[in-house]
Amino acid sequence: MTGLLNFVRARKLRILPFSNSDLHTGKNGEYMDDKFKESDPEDSGASMTINLSYSLTRSDLFWYNIYFVKWLVIGAVVFFTLAITAFVIALKTPSGDLKTTIIWAVMGFGVGFSICAGSVAAILLQIFFVNNETVNKAMTRRSYIINSAGIAVFNEQGKITRTWKDIKSIIKTRHGYYIKTGDKIAIVIPRQAFASQSDLEIFKELVKLAKT
């Protein structure tokens, strides 16, 4: 059982802003972002502004992590299909070198499936079944101010700001938006976080402007 837990925890989850490594302490102990710019989204007075406040669900975190390891899911499906196909061929093949080769192929495909499916299962277990500090922190409530200057994120630790120039990419999925601020860090905005269709349309317009 301990070995299984160690395997599950070894699969690192993608993280969200507000890990302590992203912050330093400013005046009066307030947490400020290392990339803090004068064009602070909170103080910009931009006309198009959205205020959001929400907590991510475990489902949000699962789809967020799975999105960036889609190759594992695809690999599991491909290896499983190849293993089943090779197994059926092996059953119909007379004994001999060819059958032995096919059996080895089945075993190889099985190992590939186990690695891919095991990694996906580890993500699933960490998010839904294991008491994981990263997951618990990610589900804390955050407030957001989003406008033409960028994004300001608030929680009990303090504030993080990102201008649109700091954003590496904005990914739209059927579950929401992933605003990448680092190689393995993103701001996750689920579709249900928008209070109205009007807020969603303003956000889409801001994204469009940010890409120009």
C-alpha cells in the first residue's frame, strides 16, 4: 500500500499561482509578485473590467492536468488497441517463431499501456482520493480582476499580477480557459466562473486584444 501511494505521489501535478516560490514579501509583509509592473490591473481604471470570485473543483483540476498530458491518454488507448489486436492474432497463429514474436509484442504493448494508464490513474487518485496539499491549495477561493492591463489574482496570501505581456499563451477548452504564466503554471478559469454571458463576452474581447 505504501508503495502504491509513493507511485501516485511521484506523479507531479501541474500547479497554479500562489505557490510560495512565485512570491516575495513586500512592504508591511504584503505578498507581491516578482514580475509586478507599474501597469497594475487593479489600479488601471480600464473600461472593460471583469471581477470574478470562485473556487476550483476537483473536476476542474483533473481536466486541467489531463489537458497537458493528452499524449498519455492517447498512448493508453493506442497501446491497449495494439495489445488486444496482437493478442487475437497470436491466438490464431500456429506455434512457432512468429507466434513467439507476436506474444512478445503483446507484452510490450501491455507495458506501454500500463505506463500510460498508470500515470493517468496517478493523477486521478491524487486529485480525488489522496490528501494532497497541492490540490487543497488549488481549491482555495480566489478573486480576480481582469481588464486590458492584465490580471490581478487575490487570496489570503496576498496578490499576484500579470500584464498581458507576461502571459505565455491562452488556451481555450470546452471546460474553460487556461492562461499560462509559466511552463507548468496557469490561471484556470472554468466556464461556470463567469457570472453572466456579458462577462464571458468581455473576457473573449480582452483575450482577442491581448493577442493583437
